[in-house]
Amino acid sequence: MSQVLHTPPPPTAPSPAGTEDLAALAARHGLAVSGARPGLSDYVRQLWARRHFIGAFSTAKLTAQYSQAKLGQLWQVMTPLLNAAVYFLIFGVLLQTKKGVPDYVPFLVTGVFIWTFTQSSIMAGTKAISGNLGLVRALHFPRAALPVSFCLQQLKQLLYSMAALVVILLAFGVPPAASWVLAVPALVLQFTFNAGVAMIMARLGSKIPDIAQLMPFALRTWMYVSGVMWSIDHLLSQHGDLPSWVGPVLQANPAAVYIDLMRFALIDTFHASQLPSHVWLLALGWALLAGIGGFIYFWKAEETYGRG
């Protein structure tokens, strides 16, 4: 009898149906890809659900910021005041930028406080992910909570400084006025702008750590063109030979917009004529552009934070 040898059939690759079965099985038991980015609406809901964490985290950071200093939380007010004193000596006295600017001390202190809010928020946002990798890798939460909480921390610190600002306004003869109420919407818009830029910088800083070393130089340059120590309106009126585009660019600068709004709200000698045209629309536009754009830009890289 002849013996017929039969070779075994070659192994076949798993069918796509098997993959679909595994996906269906995972979905049936509520399993999802670890660290997958949620949809935008789900992400917003998750972030809102962590609002208590955001508030508590910002308070803890604010409390710990000066915990090793002997004067403690008093530095929250003293730091911007000392900065304002230095700027007054250099710019107001030596460079004479106070000429032609009524109530220069309230003008300067308001500018320094409001600028510091933006500067500190962006600097803290730049390191929000790269400086908290242990927290990012250990816990599952919307990563946007970190830059938002750092901006909230800076807002709380600004509110401490605003108490000192009110004393300075009264000491220099600036009377309380109904316009002070306008400081509230101005701060809300500035906070939205700051948080959006902080989220943009948080994503960039998570991939390029060296950017944190460059930011102080960029922010210092931005400060010098934002009218913190000098009046943009006075400069434009004194130098009519400047190119026509300089005035609109300086006045539309978002940092200058929020500083001018606060000066208009708090200082009675800072008149509406010194504000750029449609200033509230500018402030709203910058807030929406940075806030929404920055949030979406940060969300798109949600699943990459803490990896690598």
C-alpha cells in the first residue's frame, strides 16, 4: 500500500472579525484605551468635575509659595510693591516717564500689578506639565486642570495685591467711584486670556523644556512695549513722526488692553479718550481667541502628556 503524506495547511492570519470581537468585548465591559483623549465635550465635563481640585490645588500652591519666608504671605503684597518702587525710580525719576501722566504712582502700580498677573500666569503655565510629571504620571485627571489652577493661583495673589492698590489709590487722592465695578469684568477677561496662553505654553513646555529658559526674555520684551511704566497715549501724542502702524499695534497689544481697562476703571484721571477704539471688544476678542484656541490646542495633545 502506498502511503500518502499530507502536509498541514499553512497557518492563517487572524481575521478582522476576531479584532472586531475583541473591540466589542471591551466595549461591552466598559473598557477603553488607557490614556486615550476624550472628546472635547467630555473633556470639558471632566474638567468641570475637577473644579474643587483646581481650587484646592491653587490655594495650596499659594500658601506654600512663601512658607519658608519669615514674613510669609506678606510677600504676596510686598513683591509687586517693591517691583513698582524699582520701576518708579528707574522710569519715573531717572527716565522721567511720569511727565504728562497724572496720578503717576497709581498709574504705575496698577500697570505693574496687572502685568504681573499675566506674566506669572504664563510662566507658571509653561512649567505646568514639565514641572509636575510625578503628578501627571501617577493620577488620571484632565491635564488642563494644572495650567488653569496655576492661573487661578495668580488671580488669588492679585486679589491680595488689589487690597494694597486700593490703599495706594486713596492715599494719592483717587476717590472711590462706580467705575471700580468695571474691574470685575476686566479681570474675568484677563483671566480667560491668561489661562488660554498658559495652556498653549504648557503644551509647548512639555515637549521643549528649554522654552522655560527663554520665556523671561520674551516676557520682559513684551512688558516694555505694553505701557506698564509709560503712557502709550502720551507717547503717541508726543511723537507724531512715528509710523502709522505703531499706534494701533501698541494699543491692540492684549497686555496693554487689560492694563488700560483697569486704569480706566480705577483712576479717575485716566479718561476714555486714552483707550483704543472698541476696547471692550478687543478685550473680549483676545480672551476668546486665547481661551478657546489655547484650550483646544492643549486638549489635542492630552494623551501625550507625561510620556516619553
